[in-house]
Amino acid sequence: MSLLDVEALHVRSADGRALISDVSFSIGAGARLGLIGESGSGKSLTALAVMGLLPAGMHASGSIVLDTGATPATEIVGAAERRLNGLRGRAMTIVFQEPLTALDPLARIGRQLAEPIARRRGLRGGALRRAVITALEEVRITDVDRVARAYPYEISGGQRQRVAIAMALACEPALLIADEPTTALDVTVQAEVLALLDALVSARGMALLFISHDLAVMAGISDRVVVLKDGHAVEAGAVRDIVTAPRHPYTRSLVAAARRLGGALDTLTRTAP
Amino acid sequence: MTAPILEARQVGFAYRGSPATLADVSIGVPAGRAVALVGESGAGKTTLLHLLLGLKRPTSGQVLFDGNVVEPRDRAWMRTFRRHVQTVFQDPYSSLDPRQRVDRIIAEPIHSLGLVRRGGSRAETAQRVAAALDVVGLPEDAARRYPHEFSGGQRQRIAIARAIVCEPRVLLADEPVSALDVSTRARIVDLLAELRDSRGLTIVMVSHDLAVVATLCSYTAVLERGRIVEQGDTAQVLGSPRHPYTRRLIAGVPRLP
């Protein structure tokens, strides 16, 4: 039995258009799966369906079973909001592309981070403050005291995403969903945040569902990958096989475009001393 | 080496009461080449592009076009300048007026620059618009449609058609492909390369994407915190980077196995 089993997932819009059609995949405990595709392929919608967070009016059918071992296995599709609330944060959590959407602009970082930690671990006072500091240190924020007292607008985009990751990890979820978590970041910051995610996921034995449009980013963090196009899973397999020997014509065109764009840079930098 | 078509000489820029956004920036853009301004957010790339476009006045130093100082306050001069120097922005969703048909959007520079005589033939304008659409690879019937009917890549083609309709010599583009999917991105890069080669169009492109820069641009300037830390032929700058910041930028690019 896997941690997450998605079976024949369909999502329709309010006016009946098929947005996701017959998508199936599973993730074992501690495993890493990527969803790759271009805009409109349904990758973010799949993540929202797993979280039970589909926008009002959209209708999901099929099956999404989450079984963390700690809580009884739950069918997400059609589950009551109260049931889902018990799972979100604790069993599974999500980090979005834009960290500002995950942070309250009017609350200091320390206070925002304290909330899930207090709820999950029942800490207060000095112990809670120390746990917040530790959580910030874990995501390798250097000036912890300043960041803890800062409002979201007072810290950089990279720091905000680190804070969003710290909040996501505060409840020690079994499954972390990361939806384009580094797309809004500068390239050097992206590299740091990816390395951080990689290390934290390994250290905690979390399962990872990673969503990206960027094959190279995906290849660095994921083991297996599902290629989505217009809501259909067109190909699935080990990420290395997909980028070196894509079978489906769409995957082939995707890999070819990425290689062609990256080719000039590779040629230049390969000759570098 | 021929004189640059567009040049920044020891340019500085600061918003009132703020520390300098740009300090002592000098760069010459040779005619007919594609030049990249690279760096991370806050490095001053877009500010430099705005100075080169004459949208802002440098606090110190000068911007020159064909050896003449760009003077944003001189409207008549700017009109001639704008005829030769056009721009494309990053987001093809916010840079096109959603209430205008594509032909009116593309014809806008023709009207505002007075390139077709007042009361002059509509046919002449239509002809120019059709030619521009053809150059960017859009069908003729695109002219009568609205922006929302097009994908991101097609919209960026419309923005490029608008920029080249008055046959400018220089195209300044701010992250023109960052908002696009990878396959679309490759095709727009191809289009820009074709415009450079077939029309001798000079391109100055702001980009954080070194893969795109290596593909399109033969000259690269690297900005960090408002200063150019390294500039030269792209093969040199990216192939044998001298500055540690350039090396960090290159090392950060994710690679396919």
C-alpha cells in the first residue's frame, strides 16, 4: 500500500469541461514523484485535488487515497471538510510558487511560524520561542532574530520561500507537495532552496510530490515523473529515462526544446577551464 | 570596432532619497548584434533598459543614440528616437490592450509616430500591419481578432509585430520569453534571431535566463547591485567567467542529465 494512491482521477469545471482526465499515480512513503507539464496541463489542479482544495464549482471523481499509517487511510475525493482539515498540515501539506500567498502580510514571521508549532506540539512561552528559532535555522535562515521579528515584506523572496517551507514542515507531514516552489526565485537562490528541500525531505523521510514546468529542475530533485498534457498523463517513468529517452511525441518535443535552449550554454560552459 | 548605435556612458540612477539603483554603468551596443543584460532581481537590469529607452533620465552620465544624447524631455527628438528604438515587455498579458483588435494594437506606433500622413491611406497602414504579422509568423486573419483569443506565445508575437512595424533599428526587450513555456520560448528566441539576421535589427535583452542569453546574444553584460561586474563577448563571459558573481550565476543554472 502506498502513502498516496491516485486512481483514475478526473476533474471537471463547473461548465463540464474535462480539466484532468484519467490520471493515476502513486507515491510510497519517503518517495519522490514529479508532475511535469506546460501551462494548462493540469499539474497544479492535480495538487489541489490531492489537498482537497479544488476551487468551488470544480468536480473531482475517481479516487485519491492517503494512508500515512499514523491516521486511518482516507479517501480525499468527496471527503468532508472537517476530515480534510485534520489531514492538511499534519498528514500532507503544500508549498506554493509565490510565498507571499502563504504568509499573512500583517503578522510578524515569528508569530506566523509559532501558530502551527504550538498547535502541533502544544508548546508555549520560552519553549515555543526556541522551537520557532530552531525551525528558522533548519531552513538555513542566517539572521534568525531579525527575520523572526520581520513582516513578510521586509525579507527577500528567497527568505520568504524558506519561511513558507518552515511553516509547511512545522507539523511534520508525511507528504510534502511543492508546486513550482522555486519558479519565482533568482537562479542562485533557486539552487539553494532546491538543495534545502532535497536535504530536508531526505532527513525527515518525507514523501515529495514536486510540480514544475522545468525539466532540469525536476531532474535534480525527483526520482519518478509523470508528464501531463492537457489534463492527460502521456508518459510516466524514472526521471532519468524520461529526459534521456522520452517515448511519447509530446515528451520528446518538450525535452528537445529544453535541450536546444540549454545547448548553447552547455557548449560554452563545457569548454570552460 | 564601429561606433555603438546605443551607448550608456558612466550612467548612474537613483530614485529621490534612495541609494543609487545604478552606478557608473558604461556599455556600448554595437549595431546589428544582440546584447544581453543579465543579473538577478534588484541588480538594475530593467532600470538600465529604461534609461536606454529614454523612459527615465540618468541622474549622472549620459545615454547616447547614434552619438547624440538621449533627451527624454525633448518631445520632438524623442519622437524620432522612438521611430528607431522600440520595445517588448515581459508579460504579453498586460502589455496588450484587451479592448482593441490586434490590427489597431500593431498600428499604434504608425499613428503615434505620424508615419502615415493624416488622412493618409488606410490601405497603407493595413499593408504594414499585414507585413508585420507575416514577419512574426501570425496568420493574416489575426488582425481582426482580440488579444484574449491568443496564447502567451502568440501574444508575444503580436507585441513583437507592434515593435517592428515602424522598422526600428534597435529592439529593447525586457525578459521577453520568461513568461512562456519552454517550447514556445525556443520559438520566440528563433524569431528574434531571425529578425537580427534578416533585418540587421540590434537587440538589447534583459534576461535572467542564461540559456536564452547563450542562444541569442553575442555580447553579455553582468549586473550585480547596480554595477556591471563583467562584460564582453558571451562566449568569453559565460565560457570563461572572471567575476565570482558570474560564476555563481552559471553554477546555479539547473542542467539536464
